[in-house]
Amino acid sequence: MNVKVNKKAAQKIKNGYPLLVEQDLIGKFPDNTLVTLVNEANQPLATAYLSKQNKGIGWVLTTKNEKIDQMFYANQLQKAKNKRANYFADETTNAFRVLNGEGDYLPGLTIDYYNGYAVFSWYNDFILSQKALILQAFLQVYPDILGVYEKIRFKSDIANYESAHIHGNKASEPWIVKENGVNYATYLDEGLMTGIFLDQKNVRGALVDGLAVGKSVLNTFSYTGAFSVAAAFGGALETTSVDLANRSIDKTKEQFLVNGLDVDAQKIYAMDVFNYFNYAKKKELSYDLIVLDPPSFARNKKKIFTVEKNYGELIEASVDILNDQGTIIASTNAANLSTKKFKAIVTESLKNKKVQFAIERQEQLPADFRVAPEFLEGDYLKVLFIKVKK
Ligand code: SAH
């Protein structure tokens, strides 16, 4: 079926921009189907799929004249796999992203590799409807895969669950993966989250590689304590992990245990980070390194946390309990916030606290989370390493 796009959209498509929004299309359009996008003169521009999702109403799949079939999917998966050759060859890491949606020119799907298993994440109903074809294509490209899981990361009309096992063996629980030589306990079929956010591997790598040596570390919004474990592995003096969720206590203990690290030497709290900051201040606790990695949006009781409104408070509270010459690792995954804006929020709060500071290092998505040059919006992660002189 042909769907007509306006002049502006035709130009965007020619430039390789993949995301379609409602205003791009002229006239009525279908949902959850493949279409040929044509310009106002009815000349074909691209093959796309339309499917409502969080953002936009569809994605361009190709501007070449090619059929969308198992071979197409296998080609995209193979090209993506070739680009990860260095990860597959790295004996210290066996968990990483092998397909990053539009960054690998297969929008709507990401695939993570967990030490022999694969976890598919679907982002809309059209791409989900292609599951059988895509799974066959995947098995063609990864014949040795042990098993496959899936996550439904949107409000689907055809699947009313979050997580399922869809092929091959089931991984034992926890399933141990390795990153920069550190073990992480993961659960591949427990809701949407697996126990590790693979996009933070560079930051964990920095902690393993010397940044944490001899330091006292406070890890806020710690989830399963992955940053704490990386820091402890990297020679931290002690770690403190703080997360609101009760489950994070046992999960964090487990991460230390699977690395043979002394759990009793670590502090792990289930509490609101703002309460923890107050507690630490009252008890005159202080740290050499503080990690801030909040969700982009969170609600605790009546309080709503958003990066734009509340990140500054986190920075200011951190400065109060940071040792002189200490480091704050300030991270955000808020896609709608530019690096420039994030830096502005952070530097304004540091100026409010009247401290000298220097941004010594910056991280973004690791190389396995490929970003298409035509779609830099996909580059959502921003991490600043800030040295503070008090
Ligand atoms: N930094 C973690 C990932 C954080 S996920 C990592 O790299 O693994 C976000 C976490 O923030 C969740 O575990 C959630 O429970 C926690 N959280 C949300 N609001 C919070 C609050 N006000 N205080 C403490 N933790 C909070």
C-alpha cells in the first residue's frame, strides 16, 4: 500500500531520517502494516512500517528497493553482528547489545546477548508481529544461541505480558554474565529488567579500571548495586548502596557474592535517596566518590522526581557529603534532555554551592549501543565525571 508524505518529510527520508510522525503523512493511513512511502508526485521513497508507539507512528526500514522478508532481517542482524566482532572476541565481557534498533537499521527491536542467551525487546506491535520471521533470521545468524527471551516494552494490543521465554533452553537463575572481568547475576525472565543495565558498561569499566581505588563510594539509585560491585572489584575501600526498592538489598548482596567479595563490608540501604542524604549529613558521613544515576522519572509517595526539576538538588546534596577533591559521577538517561542542558543544570547547582569543579571525563553510550548518524536522538545517555574542590 502507498502512503503519501509531504515535501518536508520526503526530504527527511532522503536524508536518512528514520522516524515517522503523524504530520509527515498526507491523508488516511493504516496501522501495523508495511507501506511504501511516496512523495507528492507518487514516486516511491522508502519502505516503512506504521505502528503506533511511544514516540512517532512508524519507522522507515529501507530506502532501497528490497523485500522485507527473513533475508532482510537476517542481513540487518548479520551486519550488526559484524560490528560487534570485538565484543565477541573479548574474553572479559560476554554481555552486550547485538542489535540496537534504528542504530542498526532495524527500528523497534533491540537484542541483548547474555553469555549465550538472547533477550529481544519489542517496541511496537508491527515489529512484534514479525516475531516468527525475525526469530528464524536470528537463528540463522546465531546458530549457537542457547535460548531466547523476549520483553514487551510498550502497551501492546497483541501481547498482554512483559516477559517470556520463546526459544531453546532456559537459563539457570541467576544467569551469570561477565563484563570487564566482573560477574553479574542476571534474571532473564523476571519482568522487564534483568539485573543489569548494559548501557552503563563504560562507567562500570571506569570504576573497575582505577577510578575507585582506595575510595569510599556512595551509589545512589543503586538498583542491584552494579556500580558498587564494579567499584569494590576495582579496589574501593568501601561501598554504600541506596535504593528505594526493598528487593534491591538481596539483589545487591547477590552481586557481591557472585564475585567472592565480602558482603558484610558493604552498606546496603533500602530508602529514599533524599532521606539518605539527610541521614548522612546528620551522621557526618562523607564519601570520595558519589554516583548519581536516577531514573528519568520517578514517584515516591507524593513526590515526583524529574531530571529537569530535581537533578540540581541531587548535586547540591551530594556536595554536602563529598570529601574535598571528591568525584561525582552524574548520569542521566533522559532522552529529551540535551548534554548541554544537563551540563547547565549540573554546573548551576555546583555554582550555587560555591565550590570549584572540573568535568574531567564524559561518557555516553558504549559502542554496542550503536547510534545512527541520521538519528542522533538515539544517543540518550549522558554521564559527567566531576571533580570537586571544597
Ligand atoms: N544505577 C542503576 C540503575 C538505576 S534504575 C544501575 O546502573 O544499575 C533506577 C532505580 O532507582 C530503581 O531501582 C528504583 O527503585 C530507584 N529509585 C527510584 N526513585 C528512588 C528514590 N527516590 N530513592 C532511591 N531510589 C529510587
